[in-house]
Amino acid sequence: MKILFIGDYSNLHACLAAELRRRGHQATVVSDRCGYMDTHSDIFIERKPGKAGGIKYLLNLFSLLPRLRGYDAVQLINSNFLSLKPGKIKYFYDRIKSENGGMFLTLAGDDYYFVKACSDAKLFRFSEFKTGTRLNDYCREKPEILPGWTSEANRKWSEYLYQDLDGAMSVLPEYDMAAKDVLGERLAFTNLPVDLSTLPYSPLEIDGKVRVFIGMRGGMETQKGTRLLLDMAKRLEREMPQKVEVECVRDVSLKEYLGRMRRSHIVLDQLYSYSPATNALQAMAMGKVAGSGAQPEYYEYIGNPPCRPVFSLSPLDTDIEERLRNYILDPSPLIDMGRDGRALVESNNDVTIVADRFLKHWETLTGR
């Protein structure tokens, strides 16, 4: 097949494209290299700040259109796969659709339907926006966030897109839960891809301090809850400096990030997710213990495995600090958790498995 990926988050599309090329398919990734992460992109395009940046971005998109044609499937990273307002995104979507085969959407990151489900607080017990019906710090600090995502313009564009798509792939259970009533049989749950060949496993060895690692994205510390997790870890470091060491890494390339993560034992990922996402899965692939979302729905989606190795975090938990303290005082359980985490990723997130799911969905819905 010939596949065009437009946009990327945390190397998701670049990872899939690399696996597809290994199998003899043609795959092209158009992205901004995920900003500072500096991931692979075949066609690089980014929007610079300001009016001049916006004009140049539009001109670049128009010049790219002749190269974005003749593909069997086009995979969009999100409803907002371009850095434009909904009306302009729709224009480019229609142009791209007219010159290609099937149009598919990766359900990753926020969009109208996911944020609406979070805002309603009926489907989810918590999200980055709300815990129960109470607004989280993210929404209190940025009161424009919820109205922006659920605006009339976003609603109309999302309804048009979801109705027009040939299919969609959800990479986390919560995205699947929010969209399945709208997309029905056109939606397939694939899980997130991880290229295990680039993340060799090493059994945990703890012969000194327990090393806790936290990655921060500028401007997303409150949204992901990493600021709270860092504060908690730092309190424990001050309390037990001889037993724990905390490292915080901000806005570095993916290559450097993974290299620095490798020396850790526990990776604190995020507080408001139902499922471990790419950062946590990469840590687990290496044999680290990931502190991340691991709600019952996540384990149900992956077949209720007997081992549940994720250090489960959520805003509903009141004992996170105490559980982390216990791991620091007695790190012996981390050894098995690290081993079982690698096994979980091998079974559910190996890029070879996830690529099979994408290929099956493309072939089923395009007839190719």
C-alpha cells in the first residue's frame, strides 16, 4: 500500500511509517517533527508565530498539495492535523480527499468529541479537565480551554469530519470510549505503537538510590499533572536524600530523552490519563516501572492480563505519595514490575502488532 501520514504526536506516525517501509509499503510522513522532539519527517512543515508565520505556512501548504496525491490511504493525526482554524482545515481536507483513496483519522490528543465527553463528566470519572464535576487546575488556570474545544466552529468541523471519514483508529481506550458511538464500525482500537527494536530491555538493578525520572513539556505541566508529580517526588527526595534521586527533563529531543530515561528506575508519566501513553510505554519497554494511568478500563481493553505492572496514578488516588515512599524504602517489587511491564508492551504495543491492526483496517475499509 501507499500511505500518507499527516501530522505526528510523540513519534506515533513516524514509528508506524518505519515499520510499514520495512514490509515493503510506501509511507510518507508530513509533520513538524513533533517540535523539540525532532522525530522523523519526510516532508517537514511547521507554523512559526505571528501573522507572517501564518501566511508562510499557508503558502507552504498550497505548494505541497501536488505532492500529497495518489495515496491508497491518508492517516490524519488528529482533527486539527494542520495548525489552522477549522474552516481552513476543512478546505485542505477536501482537497486532499479529492486526490487520494481512503481518509482515516488517528484518535490521539484532544478533539471536540473527546473534550465534550470529558466536559460532560458522565463517561469518565476524571480527565485532565475535570475530576468528577469539579474543574481541575488546568481549566481554572486557562478558562478558555473548554469553551474553545467545544465551540460551534469546532463542533461543526468535527461533525463533518467524523461523518465523512472512511475510518478511524483509536490509540488509547479513552479515545475509543469517547468516539465509538459516533464512528461505530468505522472505528478500530489499535493501541499505541512502540518500536521495541530501538528500546532494548534491561532488568532493573537497584544497588543504591531509587532513581525517579519525570519528563516535562513546556506549557503542559498542569494539563498532564507532571508539576504535581514532580512536587511529590521532590518532597520525598528532601525527606530521604540518601534513598532517592529525582531527575526532571524538559523539552529535549526524543533521542536525548530516551537516553536520559534509561538510567532511571521509576518514570512518572502523567496523572490524568486512563491508560499509559507513549512515554510510559517506552519506559516499560526498557524495563522501567511507569507511574501512569492504569484504570480498569485500560486492562479490560487489552484482555485483562494477569499481571498489572503499571504504578497506577489518578487524581482520585489519595495514597500516591505513600505508595511511592514504600517503593523507595523497599524497591524489591520494582524488579518484577519492570519485567512484567516489558512483557505487557511486547504483547500489546509492539509496532509489528499495531501496524497489522492499521493495515487490516485500511484494507477492510478501502478494499485494497
